[in-house]
Amino acid sequence: MLYYLFDWLDRAFDLPGAGVFQYISFRASMAAITSLLIMLFCGKPFIRFIRRKSIGETVRNLGLDGQKEKEGTPTMGGLLILAAIVIPTLLFAKLDNIYILAMLATTLWLGLIGFIDDYIKVFKKDKAGMPGKFKVFGQVALGLGVGLLLSFHPQIASTKTTIPFVKGNEFDYAWLISWMGDWTVDYVWVVYVIVAILVVTAVSNASNLTDGIDGLATGTASIIGGALAILAWVSGNIIMANYLNIVYLADIGELTIFITAFVGATLGFLWFNTFPAEVFMGDTGSLALGGIIAVFALLIRKELLLPILCGIYVVEDLSVICQTYGCKHYRRKHKLPPDQPVPVEKRPFLMTPLHHHYQKQGIPEPKIVQRFVIIGILLAIISIVTLKLR
């Protein structure tokens, strides 16, 4: 909104300084600052409001140290995160940009799904929340929409993406079905839609799994967001794209405003979410953060970088998968009855997701989070370096 106001003031009255709103770097900086200020100034009043309404976290008994103290901590802080993302984006971004519209729709859609889940847990006193199949349906619907948008929208349609560590740096999904004959060129969109659905579902759920200890989800998300901001800016800058020999995407630079607001929101929430947390984001935040990262990567054609950039999410997901299949194998092998748990020492991990495994080993929460954040920073640097390392 402010972009259009100052653009009009610049053209109509030649207002000194109004032209600075033409620069993405300025608007991205302002979006980050505004987002951070929203969090810092609204955080305390929001927490007090949530506490007055008795909207507290119901913690399942997992036998972890310090878990009892978390009971009743204000939750649904994801609402504030979403507001701190959406408001600066509306203020500083070009609202006729298809990429911005896609990201706003993603934020509101997954925020709504997460809010319904939290509402059921908090107000209906159902610890299970929304049935998992409905969450997955919402994620699949989002992936389907994004895949179709990127396959058929007249301005941005393409099935090409960036592939790391390969000279030429471009990969066309049409190659995956080219062996079937030339007729498949008309159906490559099916492959792309499937990829989009898998990416959105996997990253959104992984973000939800990572939200298990104070500051972990927001800390890792802010680092990933910072790396995505750099990738979006260089992809939308024709000079930098030519220099780095990567795909230039017209108008994609506008997404830098959205993702800097995302970084500001997550860092601002971290102010209140570090150990011991004053507020939890709930599924309202965790589902949305993962979905935002996934869709953003798809829009800037960097989804194949996500296994590196989101390495923390990958290991959290894999730990759960290994634990599930490891316990099933042991149960079948030793013919355990359904009501008898697999002995802890026979499980691949003491507890999953992975951060709980380290908690069970007696490592304090802050130390686990700091180490995961350090690894996240390293992975973000590697992801950016892949632009030239090929």
C-alpha cells in the first residue's frame, strides 16, 4: 500500500525521498524492521491477553525434565507471527505481483488450518486436535494449487528449476518422463504438481515436528528465511543472476519483501519463545512456517536445495521414520503383544523427534537449540554457496 502511495506522490508532486520506495532493498529492510517492531511491541500485550483468556498449552506427559513447568504456557502465538508477516507485506510489497499474492494465500491458508487444530486442542479440550488426514488434505490442496499455478500461469509458467552442484544449474522435470516419448511434453505438469504436493506436505509437517522445544522452530525458520531472502534477491536481479549463471526470474525479487517480513516475525517471536518460553506458536505457527518455506522455495525454483537448507527438518523427519519402522520390526520379530511397548534400549532413539532424544540424554534445552541453530547456519551457508559450487 505504501509503495503505491509514495509512487503517486513521487509522480504527482515530485516529493523528495519518495522514489526510495522503488528500491526492493529499502522496502525489504522496512518490512523486516516493521515486522520485528510488531512482534516486540505487541508480544507482551498478546501474551497477557492469551493468559487472561486461559488459552494455555496442554502438554502430553512424555517423561521429560522440565515438562511439567510448560503446562499452561500461553499458546496460539502463531497468530501474532502471521500478523507480523502479512501486515508489512501489505504495506511495502507490490500487491499486483502474482508471487506476493501466492505467498499471502499460502500464509492465510495454512494459518487457518493450524488455527482450527489449536482451537480444537485448547477450547474443545481434545489433545489430538484436528485429525491428521484433514491437515494432510489442506497441505495437498495447497501443493496442488501451487503446482498448477507454476505450470499454467501465463506470466510464470515453467517446469524448470535449479539443481545444486551441476554445471548449467537448470533441471527440467520433463526429463523425468522424456523416455516415454515426445507426447509426454504436454503432461509434464502432472509430474510438477506431484513434486509440489510432496514438497509442501513434507516441509510443513517437518516444521511441525521441529516445534518441540523452546526456540527451536523459530530459530531454524529464521535462518532458513534469511537464506531464502538472498536466493530470491539474486534470482530477481538480472545482473546478479547473469553473474552467478542462474535462472533469472522477472518480478521474483518482490518476494524479498515478504521473506524479510518472515525473518523479522520469527526473530521477534524468538524474543518471547526462547527458554523458558513465555508463549508457544502452536500449530497456527508451525504448520504455516513450514508451508511458507516450501512454497517460497517452489516459487523461486530452489526446491531441490531444500534437503540441504532444511537439513534440520530432514533429520527430525528421518528420526521419526526410523523410530517407527525400527519399533515395528522389533515388535514383529519378537512377537510382542499390542499393549507391550518396545524396550527403550532396543529402539533406534530414546525418543523422537530427534531433539527429544537429546533431552532424554540429559542435555539442557538451550544447548540443544543452540547446537541445532549452529548446524542450521552452516547448512544455510552451504546452500548459498551452491550457487557457484558446481
